[in-house]
Amino acid sequence: MHLKMCLFITALFFILQGAFAKDDDPSIKITPSGFAYYQIGQIESYTPDDGSLLPKMFDQHFNGRLTLSAVINQRLQIIVGGEAELGSTGTTDLDKKITPFILKEAQGIYSFGDPEISFLQISAGYFPFKYNPESTNLGEYLFRSGAYPGYVITDFDFSKSRLMGFNLASTLFKNLHLNVLFTSEYKEPPYFDYSLSGLVGYKLPNKMFDFGAGICFNRLIPISPEKTTIKEYSNIVKDQNGVVMENGDTVYYTKKGIKVMGRLTFDPKPFLPFADLLGPSDFKLYGEFAILGLKDYGTYYPDITRRIPVMVGFNVPCFKMVDIVSLEFEYYGQDPSLWANLPDAVSKDKPDPYTGQVRSYFKWSIYGVKTITKGLALKGLIGRDHFRGTDPVGNYDPDDRMNGPYDWHYKLRIMYSF
């Protein structure tokens, strides 16, 4: 079914290109881009210590990417890119891993109206998506999270999401931006459930305030309903009165849910007399919150405040000596395993039964970038975020590793891009 859908999308774009292309402009412009980097890092401490990672584990990665962008008749853009990696596995085996050239982006974008200032764009395929322009590590909750369980994911130097599906984008009055997305789940089982999302963003003409909001009907259309809502005894919703019933039927925990997001950025530079001495990111104060599931469920999800991650960030003024240094802090009162419907037994009120360590619900990170010369940059991060290990093809470890109050890790990357 998904192969047929891909073929349909491809055919649709060629039909659009043929229908809207001008006969006097048959040009095709192809632009290559990419990057290569060397990265080192170390996990100083992590929880739970189940033996799958070495204490103070040192890891390193070589990574390369190549992307081709083809613009056809100024309206249709086709982007295809992939990456390959060589590095450590992040396990006690200390085996090297060689990731073959894996597709990281494959999308078509069609622009309506004036090609220079398009009022409407339709994207389809597999594409990166970012709605919070200031987030450097934490945040971007709407698509880097789940509802029931309300997990959160972060990736070093990639504060974005990779989505599969359709994106309808429109910019009105230059400052109002709208997105409607219809996407298919490919990261977390059960796979291929469809979600519908909408986002709005507005920036004041003086650029002092930038704010936005969004909603995601997560797994709105399940492909296999019996996997999205498992009707087994262990998955029955219970409260203090026993089994929960709705309309005469037993209620089961489900991975379906509604997520909402709000964000705000304050930039005082338009009113600072020395603004010319500052970099474009300096002094920005920003924040984001989300509700990962609007509905309460029995004894496991009784409190909506436990399902609200809140992030606050500040860009340290560097006066153009460094591109950016951002400090980000987060509080999130629940951090379950990635795959299970039910949250971990560990709570902030009692220690982990295996390690004896009390879980910390505070996250923090310091992220910085320094451009050495054109195309060459040094990037680094230190913090306690939502770090998860990955396998050779990029699948995430089910467990968040930075749970304890003293857990932290660092990463350093030197990167050339063109």
C-alpha cells in the first residue's frame, strides 16, 4: 500500500509540473549540497545503568551527507539526500558500526503563485520539519514526542523532526505562517498510523516578538487499531473505583491522543542602542510548552500537569565572536519508556527500585557554534537532555538515559558543509 502511495505521489507531482509549467521556461537547475563531520563525545553518567553502556563511554563518529536539489520551471523542487556513518555502536561490545548510505530526505515541493514569493506550497515525501526557530536542543515537542506514553526525544545538532507525509504551507501578510500536515508514523511501533496537525506562527513587524501554537491529532487514523489500542487485561484502565467503563465498554490505554504546543520568543535588540555589535541570535529569550495528551487516564495518567514539558532558553550575547551560545532548561514531570503505553514505575517521590537513585525531571543543555571559516564550523553540546542510544540504522533505544540528577554527557563536532 505504501509503495503504491509513493508511486501516486510521484505521478501527482509530474502531473502538476506538466499542468502548470510554462512552455517558454523548460529549464531544470540542479544544486548539490552536503556536509562531512567528525564527532567525539562521552557519556559521563547515565540511569538506568543496565550494563548496556560502558561507564564514561567514549564514542566517535564520521558522517557524510550528499543532497541534490532540482528546480523545474521555478515551481517544482525535488530534493533527495542521504547519509553514511562510521563510528562506535554505543554498547559494551565496542564494535564499530558502518551505516550504509541511508535516505534522510526525499520530497517534492510545488509552489503556487509568484515563484519568488509563493503564497502556498505543497510538500510530499520524507522531509525535515522545524517550527521553533530558536530551539537548539530541547523543545520542538509537537513532533519529537508521543502521547500515552509521553516520551520526548532530542538529537545533538538536529533540533528538528523528520516527517513522512504531506505538508501544506502558506504565508499570509508576510508575518503569518500556517501549516497543515498529514503524516504517517515510521519511528515508533505500531507503524504507519496517520496523524493530522496544524500550526500557526506570527512574528511582529519589528521582530521583537515571535509566537506560535500547534495541535496534533496523534495517530488519528490507526492502520491496525488492535495494535494502537491493545485490548488485553494488562492494558485495562483502572482508577480508585476499579475498572473504568465508558458507554458500557471497558476502557483500554491507547497510543492515540491529542497534543498541543505553544511557543514565544522575545528579542530586545530592536530597542538596544548597541544592537549593531550583536549577532543575530544574541539576547533572545524564548520558551515552549506542550501538553502530551489532553485526556486523563486512570491511575497512570491522572494528572495533566505531569504531561506538560516546559522549556526556557536564552542566547548568551557573544558580540559576533561566536555564532551562538544557547542555554536551555526544561521541566517535565513524566518520562516513560518509548514503546510501552504505561509510564515507568519510577516517580519523583520514590527512588528507582533497581539503582536507588531518585529520578530528576529537570533537563538542561549548553549548545554552541563557532564558524572558523566559510563552510567550516565547530559545534558542541554539554548537558542532561533526552539522550537515547541508536542502532546502526538510527532506531532509538526505548529508554531515556539521562534520568538521574547527576547524569550528563557532552559532544563535540567539527563540520564542513557546502
